[in-house]
Amino acid sequence: MIPDGLSLCVCCCLARGAPADAAAVLHGWDDRRSAAWAAGEPAGLRDLYVPGSAAGRVDAAMLRAWQRRGLRVQGMRMQLLDLDVRRATADRLDLVVTDRLTGAEAVGPGVRLPLPRDGATTRRIVLVRSSDGWRVAQASAVRTTSWTVESRNE
């Protein structure tokens, strides 16, 4: 659910012949990613990305780094703050997503360490439909510009 005051733009024409929701696609993908991380399955994680995806390689490398420490990351939840559907077809979604990681904890023998809540990040994510579900083809940071004008009383 998107909190009041935040925008959500979704397309209703994603599935072949049936309405679909870009947010639901994204949440489903995030749930599959969280399960792969909790199970410590790099192969399951790689299946969420198109072959050769740079984002997939980075995600799998992070998972392996936690494994080398004898830890798994459980409870990963992506809190969706904003979603802009740039383009949507039955087999491709081009999204600009602002979200943050919440609820994650590192667990291992004698260890249960809540991870800090992540700051909001905006990324362009391109998902493509394959025979076994949606896969990330591209995930890249989106530069945002923010500036403040201060006035001085002199």
C-alpha cells in the first residue's frame, strides 16, 4: 500500500488480455528476491535477472559476501515510495522506482542482527517477461537534482 501523499502511476494493460498492475509485478519480484536471499541461494537470485545482467552479478556477489561471513539476510522488504511507469507492454516494463529496504536482519549461528533501515533510492528498472516470470534486464541509479534557495535578511 502506498502511503497518502505519495504518487503511484500504474498501467492496466500489462498482461496478455488481462489487467495487471506494475506495482504488483514489482512486489512479486521483490518477494522472490527476498526468498532467494533468505535461503542463501545465489542460483535462485540469478534466475531473477536476464543472463549477463550487471545488476544480477552485483546482487549475487553481495549475497556471497554475506555467506562468506556465515550469515543469511532474512526479512528483506522493499517499501515502495513512488513508482512511475515510463513504458509498459505485455512483455516489458520500464519503471522509475523509489524504494527502500526495511525489516532485514542478518542471521547465523548465535547471531541475529537487525540491519539499519535503508535510505530511499531512485532507480530505473527494466523488467522483461520470460517463460518463468518477470526478470530484471536493467537497474540503474537515477540522478535526482535537489536544491534549496535560502534568503538572507541583510
